[in-house]
Amino acid sequence: MRTLLRSLPLVVLAFGLATVACVGDDPVATGPLDAGGADASSAPPDAASADAAVPTADAGPDACALEPPVKRTAAGDTFLLDEGGNCNPATRYGGSEVVNVGLSDTSVILLRFDLGADLAARVARRDPSLTLTLVVERLATHPACSGPCPFKTGRLHVFPVVGDWDEGTSASYTGAAWCQKRPNVAWSVPGAAGAADRGPLVGGVDLTASTGAAIAIPVSDVGALAPWLSGTTISFAVTAVGGARVVVASREDAGGARAAALTAAHCR
């Protein structure tokens, strides 16, 4: 009898622990508890709830409802090519239907986009919800390539660049060149490589054997773009790393249908 009385409090305690989870509208524990205090034979309380399993766009303190994506096509493009110390070449590439990155292991693409007032304001105030992706169209063939267009694996890097460069035309001595951001006005370092010419690395992408026609380069540091705004426009330099080489369409190709684009998404 004494043994039975000693055991009785333990039985009552165990029963109480096993049934305490039944308090409320949704019983979730009817079996023995594991060592951590959770019902080892059942799912977590919210696991059966469809609302809990499928998050919504505005769920949680850091989420938001997104505006539809916005696309801006290039308002200017060219490429800079080191021509062996010739700092005033007659031929420049603002009017070309293709732009090259990595040509002769040196060429740099310049791209300009007019963001419009709203996007420019978001860049200026470093809107934390703003995401940007730069997209260029790789060309496998083009008349300007005289056959298949060259392609080599490696990596592309993206930098914001000062906005006062000239695109130029197909006419001689017009537009930016390796040493000049516009005729008779030099870059601080040839190839737009100086600290006064371009900002920090803000994005990159690998070129691989499986790279398709559309090359998307996420801008991973949108906050670094603000000092490089020129009114409502932003410019980028795209450089090649690790032997990369690719030919992409300019805005002069196919009536601009394959021009570089900048896509943007942000909270409402």
C-alpha cells in the first residue's frame, strides 16, 4: 500500500503533462511527451494550417507588397578599346550595332539608363527594397562578327561610372574612347578605370559553357549607386575578368529590340 501511494503522484503528474496541450481549441498532444517537452508523435501546431505553410507577400515585419517590375532600356552604349597607346582614334563605337567586352583582353562596355524620376529618387535615398538587374543580349552570330561571335568563359564585373561620357555616332572622332570620356576630355585613368571614373564593384556574373542569350547580372549593392546618379540617369561599366569575352547587342541593333535593359523591383 505504501508503494502504491508513493507511485500515485508520479502517475497524476505524467497524466497532467500529457493532457495539458489539450487546453484550447486545437488539441495537439495526446500521447507521451519527449524529453524536450514536445509531442514526439505529432506535427508542430501550425504545420496543418495552409495559411501558415504558404507565406504571403506582405507577411512578416520585413516583407512588402511589390510593385510590378519596371524595365528601362539603354539610352546610350559604346565600348572602350585599348588601341596600343592611340588616345585619339578616329574609329569609336557609339554607332556600332554590337559592343564587345574583353576584346583584346581590354575592352569595356559603357551603358547609360534613364531611370525616370521615381526610380532615380529611390536610388538617391538608397531604398532598401529596391533591386536592380542588368540584362545584356549575347550574340552568337552577327554580320559585324564576320561569322560566329567570339565567346570565352570567365566573369563579368559591373561598376557604376561617371555620367558625363559621350556615346558618339558612327562618324569619326565622336564619342568616348579608351583615353577619353568625350572628345578632348580624358578619363582620369584610361579605360574609365580611375576612382574619379567609376565606383565600387556592384555586381557580377560568371560566363560558362551553358550561358544563354540573355545574360542577367544582379546589382548586389544598389546602395552604392547614389553618388553616381547624373540627374535621373545612371551609367555602368562592364568589364571582363579571367579571360572572359562576349559580344552583345547595342541599342543600334535590330531597332533597339535587343538593347541592354535594367529591370527594377521595389515595395509599394
